[in-house]
Amino acid sequence: MAVERTLILIKPDAMRRALAGEILRRFEARGLELRAAKLVTVDADLAERHYAVHREKPFFRELVDFITSGATLALVLEGEGAIATCRKTIGATNPADADPGSIRGDLALSMPDNLVHGSDSPETAAEEVALWFGDELA
């Protein structure tokens, strides 16, 4: 399995509930290594670029409003099969469908407040890491 980097966003709802440490602990317990981290208040421009794939969907504005509602902790994690490992650790998008033991299954309350974002493919991960961290990881 290839070593990959992936973007993880610990979203404003998780930050308000002081869950960042628990969320990072779960990823580290899976053997992933933290390569970069920064606490940001996301502006509308970054939010709209991040969620551009959803621009034509009815929930686009809700996504933008949510991610800009408070602090977000942006992380780059690295490890063998990091993307799939993170996605499994995070759980299903809708917390009601997430398996017990996953971050969303154990900690999330409802949509859109699902605590965390994780890149869904190597291509998306590369784009998202570049968007959120620019040349910092070159």
C-alpha cells in the first residue's frame, strides 16, 4: 500500500465541543503521522473553493455558512493508505449512518454538524492540501 497524504478538517462544531484532541488521537492511534496543522477561521472565498464541487447543489450555501461559523483545525496526515484509513475512521457522512467506533458514529450529533472532513481520493487530497496549505508542504 502506498504512503499517502490527506487533508483532514476538524470543523467548527468539533472545535466548539473541544473534540480536536480526541479526533487527532483517533487518527494517530491508527498509525497516521501529523505532517502539518493550522488553526484557521475560514473565509467565504476559501470555503467556496473547498466546496466548489457542490456549488450547484442545494446544500452548498449551508456548507459554506457552516465551515465559516468558527475556528477550523486543518491537518495533513500521512501514512500507508492514509485516505482510506481516515475515511473509515471518520465514518459515514451522515452521523445517523455512521458505525459505532467511528468518529461520527461516536461523537457527531447531526447533519451538517458531522465534525470532520477527509479527502476522498488521492487527487482530491492533493488539491485540498494545496488549497489549505499552499507551498508549506512542498
